[in-house]
Amino acid sequence: MNTEATLVPDLLRRFVATPHSFRFCIGRTCAKLETNDLALASTIQGATVCREDSRAQGDSDWKLIRDEQAPCGGREVSVLSAGPIGTLLVGAGTVIAVDRERREVLGFIAPDISGEEFIDLVLPLILKLLQPQANPPSQ
Amino acid sequence: MLMIDVFAHGYRFNLHLAGTVCEVETNHCRLGFTLRYWTVAAPEGDATGNFAMQIFVSAGSAPPSERPHFRGLNHVVVASFGHANVFLFDLLRRRIIAQVSERVAGDPLFWNERLLPIAVGVFGPTVGVVPVHCACLCLEGEGVLVAGISGAGKSTLSAALVQSGFDYVSDDWTYIGRGDGGLLAHGMSAHIKLLPDAIAHFPMLAEHSLITSLNGELAYEVAADAFGGDIFRSCEPRRCIFLERSSQLTSSFAPLGAEQMRLGLQSSVERLPSQLPEAARTRSEIIEELACLPCWTFRYGGTPQFAAQEILAFVCSQKQELTT
């Protein structure tokens, strides 16, 4: 606490501007993507079907931040999922949360994950996490 | 690829954390023992909010990484302490899902000093608690919040105040919520973090080792009761003191207005995403109440022990004024 008014740091990087936005479809998933990374946006546009029409029911909202401050290294993949929400970790610094109920994909991409690697490695995992979860086994 | 579906588990218990109740569900029989300091039989009446934590413990001895990786967007925050120890905070549903290694599940220091304070800080106003960057000490049941910019000496002064007869609630982050009789200040850590140069004022630190703290700094982390006072989990905040260092070996107190106090509090809290309007409202209300506390700027030079004596004398005189 400080009596001098100061700009509070955005430690979680919640408020990074995402000026690049477009709609796309891949398989049966349609989404609106917002990102701060023009190169990543171009790569995703190149690998998916562009859709300019208005939002349809069932569309998901994606926000992907190219996170220059994230740690690099490793390609270990971990998926943690419970109820309507799941998270995907790739390497040391890529973190993506998927809210199936709200149809939201919220993630940070480490600097060492190229656009191509995102398409080949990360995107299929996000699509899988977005699918409705099977009922848990009876306890 | 490690893929874990965290379903319901066999073990359930409640934790009482900074006035909130956390309902824990886990597959690990010993996690309840690790968290026993916080366990309550049933939710207490003064709880301001609830959240749930589902923890899947997997076999393995992976320690938590020293520097966690935190990121958040909208209503979701992820804290990763390496791939084996991951926490996902869902602020809308007030729920944590986590997987941890068996080693972390049995490590009370990790939970008490790192994860649980982080959890309360992350959920914050969504469960009716505002994390404020200040220390809290308690004299005869009355809390004194001690604030100041980084480097103003909050922690060293906290240790000196405990030596002077205050009881300890917190030295760095204090969690303000509402109780039956008004505001309550809660502490989440029983340890005071002191930088290496504090040894000049506290020779007893020579008996302790420097460790790497959560923000990467080398520091002593010493149980507050080692300085002589008791550790309280919470107290009613009655006063607030803002520290300002001076090169002069003198001290002075000057009243601080509610508006300045409000601005100081608002400028130190994290921005909230638009998905959490109720939390923003709760936080504003608590800050408004906090700003009404009597508040002073304390300008001082010299040792923390000197400053502590000055504060002790000031607080005693304030209490006496109120009783006469």
C-alpha cells in the first residue's frame, strides 16, 4: 500500500492488448480469435477456414497472448481437466485454459513456440479440450 | 503426455483461510494431515465466502519449482510450479483444480507459506477478502496496519514491534475481510521475511539460514514468535500507519486524510477483469471502510527498534486518549 497513486503492475498479464481479431473454423469448431501476435494470427488463418459472417451459436471465443516474458524450453505436455474447465501446459511457458461451458480458450504462448508448432502440437489439444467431457465414472 | 481428469475423490475436509472456508477434496489420505493447521470441523459462522479445491495427488517426488509461473486471463488464473504441480483457479465458479506430486502433498511449508496465501490472494474479493500490501500487528486486541513502499522497512519494523510487545498477524500481505463486528485483518503466514542486512538489527538471525523466497530474493524466513510475541490469525484493524524513511534520527507522526488513504489503497490493488463485477464492488466497499480508519504518516530514521518504541508509545497514547 502506498499513498502516492501509482500504476498497478499487471503481474498476471491479464490486460495485454489484443488488436488482431478474426473468425475462423476448423473441423466443427468455429471461433473468434483475439491476439497480440500478428504472425500467429496469420499462421492460424493460413491453417483454418476464414469466416467473415456474424457469430453463430456454439462459437467459441479465443484469446491468445504471445508471452515474450514467459520461460522457454521443454516440450513436455500436461493436461489437467475437471468439470467445465481444463488447462494445457506445453513446455515451460505455454499455458492455455479452456472453459467448455463458457466456450472460451484463454492462453499464453511462450516465445519459443512457433506458429507452425502451435498448429501441429497445441491446436489439436485445444480442440480436444473444447469437446464436451464424458461423464465421470461413478464413485 | 500427462493427462489427468480430476474427478471426485475420497477425502474431504474444510480449511479456514482468512475468514473464508475452502472445501478440499482429494485422492490423497495424508493431505489433510499436511494442512492440519488450517483444518476446521465445519464452516465457521464468520466465514465471508467459500471456495472449493480439488487436488489430485500423483505418485512422484517432483519438488515445486522455486519460481512459479503465473498467468491470468478473464476469470481464469494458472499457477505452475513445474509440470507436476499445477493449479488452475476459476474465479467465477470459485474453484481450484490442481495436480501435485506426492512430495508436495506432504510439504506443509509449500502449502502454508506459498500456495494457500496465493489462493486467498487470487480469489481475494470474489470471496469477500481484499489483499492489502501491509503488515498487521496487534496490541491488546487492536490491530495496527503498517504500510509503506517496498524498502520502507515493513518487515524489519514488524519484527521489532513483536520484540516490543505487539502480537503478530502479518508482515507483508494482510487480507481484509468482514467479520461480525466490522472489518477483520487476517494473516496467512507465520513467518517474517527479512533481507540479509537485517542481521545488523537482529543478531539472532545468525542461527538461521538464508533461503530463496517466492520472489527470488535471498532472505531469512523466521517464525514470528521467535521475536517474542504471539501469532494471531486475525484481529480488528483500528489504525493505519504509513512508513516514510528519513535520514534524520528523529520520528514524527502526521495525520493522513481518508481521501489519501483511499487513493493509496486503490493504487495498490490489482486490476480486476470485467468478468468479476461483484468482486470489484465488494472490494470498493471494503476499501471505503478501511479508508475511514484513523491513519498517520510515520516519518522516521534510526533503527527498527527505535521506530518500534516510538510506535508503541504513540499507540498507547492513542488508546489512553480514547479511554479518558
